Amino acid sequence: MKLVDLTRLLDAADLERMPEAARAAAAVLVPSIDPIRPGDRGAEIMCALFGCTREDLPDGEGWGDEALHFSSHLGTHVDAPLHYGSTCEGRPARTISDIELSELYCDGVVLDLREGSEPAKGITVEALQAAIDETGAEIGPGTAVLLRTGQERFGLGDLQFYLYPGMTREGTLFLAALGAKVLGTDAVGWDRPFLEMRRAFNETGDPAEIWDGHFAGREREIFIVQQLVNLAALPSSGFKVGFFPLKLAGCSAAPARVVAFLD
């Protein structure tokens, strides 16, 4: 069995790589990491804890550690229904710690939308159907549908990274109606970029332009996964994929290690 890591690397140094105009999104892209290294603060902490001196420690070193601060939506992460609102399908929305691990290990299908989507625009139901037809795969109950939009071409330092194709309410409910439970994307977000949704709302005054891809999850329970990588390494179907989020009690999401299992 071959394992393919679909998880984006988290690096505090990415903050310096981000364009200034995009840094409002830093909380979901870059962790804050305060390093505690064996040769300095790690040794100081251990000396205080054990009442010893550096001469009592191997090579004068203590332990390595890091103090972390991050959003529950940092990097590759799984959204729980609570992220979309307090209710889902008319019931209290589940949190990330309510979701069973068995619900997050499922058959995977990759939809190649590189030719069927446009930067900063909504992905149409027609484009989704064409990509499904291309794979020839069946999307059964509980399937994970992973959208390859081509965003793997860009790094955090590229403005194009933030102009990703996004999903709409119609497209989200279309996939959910086919049986998909986990909906993943290689883009920063599931919906169209925030500036695009704001522009559309200001032009039309239609509240349906606001975060419609996510808000669809109030009507149909789905788990949205964002910031996937390595989708190019997967076949279109015939594999399993596991989404392993941190078990954060009562939270609306959690960073996850996402792994595909190929025979």
C-alpha cells in the first residue's frame, strides 16, 4: 500500500512570504510558533524544574519544545457542521469532536476542474458533472469528493494563490445529493474568494451571494476540507482517504493530517 500525504506544510516563516495585501488571511494559513530550543530555554526550563545546572544535562542541553498559537481552521483542516451555523438539517450542529473517525475514512474521488473553472469565479454544476463523467466513478453515500482546481501551481507568495475558483450553494448541494459527505479542495477556501463574494453582494444586494458554499452545509450535513495538496499524485478514483483532525472538544473545525491510501 502506498500512502500519499495530502496535508499542507505549516511554516511560521510563510508569513514573510505572503503578499501584504493577503495577510488578513494569515490566521488560517500560518501558525504562530515560539521555539524553545534544547541549548537555551529548554535547558533553562529543565534546570529550574529539576534544581540542576547545565553541567548536569547531556551536552548542557534540555528539551526542545514549541509554544503554538493557531486558528482551528489553520492549514489543511476539517470543518464541522458548527462552522456553518448552530443548526444543521434542523438539529443542533455537530462539532469536530462529535464526528466519528469512521465517518472520515472513506472512498475518494478526484474531480479535475483545471479546465472547468476560472480564477475567483464559482464552479458550476455543469463543470462538476463533466468532471464526474470524465472519471466514470460513482459517488456513493459517504464518498469524499476532492476538487483539483490547479491551485497547486501557486505558493503563498503568489497573488494567484488567493484568486482561487470556489464553490457555490448549488454546486455544494449537487455533490451532497449524490452522496458525498466529505468535500475537499486544493484551494485556500471552499467558497469564492471573500472579495469576490463581497463585490457580488454589493452589486446585487442578494444575501445569497454571502458564503453560500459553506451555508449550504446548514441544509445538508457535510464536512468541508480546505487547503489540500498533492491531488496530482492520486488517481481519479479507486482509493481510500482518511481525514484525521485534532480532537478539539466542542470546536467548529480542527487542523488535520489527510492521507490517501493507494493499493
